[in-house]
Amino acid sequence: GVVSYFLFLKWLLFLNLTISLFVILFLILPKVLLVEDTRKCEGFPQNSSTCCSEAYLDRNLTDSNIVLDVIQGTGWMERTILFYGVYSDQIYTYYLKNLLEKQMYYNMPLAYILVPIAWALLSLVTIARSGARGFKERLVESEGQFYLYCNIVFGGWDFCIHNDRSAKIKHKAIFNEIKGCLEEERYKEEKSSRSRESQILLFLKRLLVNLIVFVILIASGVFIYFVFYYSMEQLKSNSTPLLQNTPLTESLNFNSTRAEKLLSFTVDPFGQLQVTFLEFLPFFCIVILNIIVPVLFGYLIQFENYVPASVIIITLLRTVLLRLSSLAVLLWQIHMHITKDNGVQCALNNETSASVECWETYVGQQLYKLILTDFAVQFVTTFFINLPRAFVARHSNSRCLKIIGEQDFYLPKHVLDIVYTQTIIWMGTFFCPFLPIIGTIFYFLIFYVKKFTCLVNCTPSPVVYKASKSKSLFMSVLLLGFIISMTPVAYSIAEIVPSVNCGPYRGLGTVWEFVILTFNTFPGFIRDAIFFVGKSTFAVPAFAILLFFLYYYWAVATANRHMVAVLKNQLVLEGHDKQFLLNRLSAFIRQHQKRCERRNRASFADDDSSIRQSSR
């Protein structure tokens, strides 16, 4: 199971590396290498996207704290290729003199929408392929359920093991697997022999525990909501007096995309560290809840009397709900924050307002900070909390200290850590294109952090999780995270008005409006072909053909299952025939031996009588 986890971590690293190549080749390099046409505000209306973006991009952001800007993604970093706001809405023009003697064009807005579609489809296909391979492995393993103990005993050993420590661990794993199977059979037998009163009592216990879990999830979401609200209100209340006392020429240096731009002023009465703490407070709360609440879930599930495998799966699902619901609450609160006060205002008219000027960059910064917070907490927990605990457990004779210090490598928890991180990366790549590159570095570092955790801090888990032998469960959770992460991205593309001050889609009603405008520029025969695909004259026959193929493959699968059952019965009958022949052969051998014994006795008797007659 641990090996499967590290292979899964390696798989995610290469997935993010591939997504990073898409982003670098089609977004970052064109932005860096190609030259934009300079547009001045003269000749355009004051509220036009050209004037608003010029005012937004010309703000002075160089006076703030460099270290805090790196941590928060603000200040000078906000004007870099890390975030959505700096990418242009222009079609670049360039000339390849040595290759083609003509002018070339690069449509940055089109590339910015096609690249996320490409890496999303790539991620979905790779998850589906890996998950299908894992399900095939599980089906093959489930075929031998009637010979489970024989398979474990005679086929469970790893002959690549060449040292005593690994052999002992493998012995313990096989022992625990057999123990788990016996425990599962004991649980099934106990379940079948329960009385009606005990069943009702168990149902009430589980109902009560599920209600408590539901209350904990709701309370966690409410807690995150109020922490975020408190953080924003405190930042806003401490920024308002400063803005009111700032001359107009200095107020133009204020980028209200974030309240931490208070650092760019000459005086900051609230304190840089306090502002930073308030900025990171919601994310610290989310990470701390992700650490504490699963421990409560693990304690509560002891009262539900589930089989060990079900205990792990149910705990896993509840923890997934916690993490994804916390992300959902955070995104909803961010959505409320960026859409209030009549949405995003033009930077020219935003002299004293604390509203958001580029909400896409703002969302990217929040997810960027969440990634950094998650990694920082994992690093601190591993080396400054769990390492001293492991040291105390190894070198102390106190039973109490050993209980406190001993740690198991609990596989579902570590799987959820990296799936949670990948969900944030998928969710934030549209708003922060540099996030997959950060994710690749994160997975490279976390691989060695988890390796240190596994080899130094933890002991092998006493629970053998049979589903962890394949990636099917990992991919199922990852697929759920992918769907959850794509939902807010799709909503922002289809429904939310893009910022007028920044980004490739400034001045449009929605991002999807650009897709429609681009589609209208296609040649007529392509548009007619696509429209024909959407008509009933094509859709109904195509649906009927798909149903026919579905029925065909269903019939083939049914026939294959029937053939498998026939072959199994044939194998059983052949086994019975062999047993019958062996029994007949054994009986024949016994009869032959008896005849030989009678002949030998008869011959001995004849010899004895002949000897006696000769002696007379």
C-alpha cells in the first residue's frame, strides 16, 4: 500500500509536469517573447477597458515588502506571469524571417481558453485510464475470493525481498491480512446472528454518529465563513482611514485588489505582520480543521461497529467531504466578496473603494496562499512535531510517552493530502497559470517529506488496506476532486463577468462570449457541420447507433460471463474427474497390493509345506 501511494505521488508529479509544459509553451513563452501593441487611453472613453487596464497596470507596486509579496503573491508579483491579470487581450503579430516569408499571428485570448480545456481533457483521460487499469486488477483479485487463504499463503510472498527487516515487515503484513480476513468473516457471522433489538440499537448509534458528523461538517463550514468574513472586515476597517487621509495622487498607487496593498503606503498603523496574519488566517483555519476533524471522525466511527475495511472507506469519504466542503465555503465567500458593491469597478473610478479590481487575480492569489499554507503546515508538522514525537517514542521507556509518540503511516490520510493539493491546483490554474509549476515543485519536495515520514517518523500501519494494492481507490477520489475543481472554473467562464481592468477577456460579458465570437469567425462549412451535429436529424440516429453498440457490448459481456461460469464449472468437473480417477487408482493399487500380499502368503505357505515334506 505504501508503494502504491508513492507511485501515485510520482504519477501526479508527471501529470503536473505535463500540464506545466502546456502552460509554458502556449501561455508563458508567448507572453514573454512576443511584443504587445501599446495602447494609450487617449481617444477612448474613460470607462473603456483600454483606459481601465492602463490605470490598473500603471499603479506603483514597488514600495511594498518583497518577502511578504512573495508569500502572498501581491505587489510586484501581481504584475508577473504568475497571475491572470497580466495576460493580454491582443492578437500578437510576429514575422518569421528565416522560416516563412509572411506575417504570423498568435491569438492570446483563444490560447488562454484552449490550454485549460486541453489539460483538463488530458487529466480526465489519464485518470480514466489509470482507474480502469486499477479496476481490472481488483476484478482479477476478486475472482479468487473462494481460494482467498490459499492465495495469501501460497502466492502472497514477495521473492524480491533480500533482507531481514523487509522480510519481517512482509510476514507481519501477511499475518495482518489473514487476521483482517478472519475478522471480516467473524463480523459477517456476528451480523447474521444479531437480534432485532441489537440491530435497532446499532442503527440508532450509527444515526446519532452520522448526525454528529453532519453537525461537525456544518460547523466547520460556518467557522471558515466567519473567519474569512472577520479577516476581510478587519483588513477593510484598518484600510479605510488610511485611504481617506491619502491624497488623490497617492490613492492611485493603491491597488484595491487586496487589502494588503496598505503596505505600499508610507505609514501602516495596523502593522505588516498583523495584515499578513489576517490574510492567512482563513487558510490556517482550513488546514488546522483538515488535521483535527479527521481525528474526531476516527474516534466516532469506533462506536458504529463496522468491519475494518468499511471503517477506512467511511472515514475516507467523510474526510473528503470535509476538505471539499471547506474549499466550497471558501470559494463561495470569495465569490460574495468579489461580486458585492456592483462587482468589479474600473481602476480609474476606484480611488477610495476597497473593492476588487481584478477578481481573477484575486482568486488566484487566494489559492496560491492556500497551497503555500498547506505545504508549510505539512513541513512544520513533519519535522517539528512528528519527528520529536518519534524520537521520544524510540528512546523512552514510559508507556504513556510511547503511546503519544508512536505514529502509523495512515495511508488514506496521506492520499487525501495530495489529492486535496491537486484539487487546488486544478481549480487555480485558470486564475494562476504558474500554479502547475508550483505544484510540480511541491510534489517533488513532498515526495521526500513523505519518505522521511514513512521511514523515520512512522511505523508500518497495523491495518492492511487491500484496496491500496491498486490505484482504483486513489483514482476514484482524484476523479471526485477533479469534478469538484472544474465546477467553479466552468461557472466563472460561463456566468461571471470578466474584470474590465485586466486579463484576456476584459470588456466582454463572459469568457464564453469570446468563444461564441471566435466560433462566428469560422468558415461557413465548419459552422454548418457543427450546427448539423446539434440537430435532431443527426442526434437521434447517432443516439440509436450508440444504443445498438451498447446493447452489442452488453450482450458480448453477458456471453463472456456465461462462458466464464461454464469454464469454471468445467474446471470443477475436471477436478472431480481427477479426484474420481485418483480414488479409483488408489483403490486399484490397494487391491493390487492385497492380491500381492495374498500371493506372497500363499507362496510362503507352499514353500513352507514343501520344506516340511522334504525334511520328513
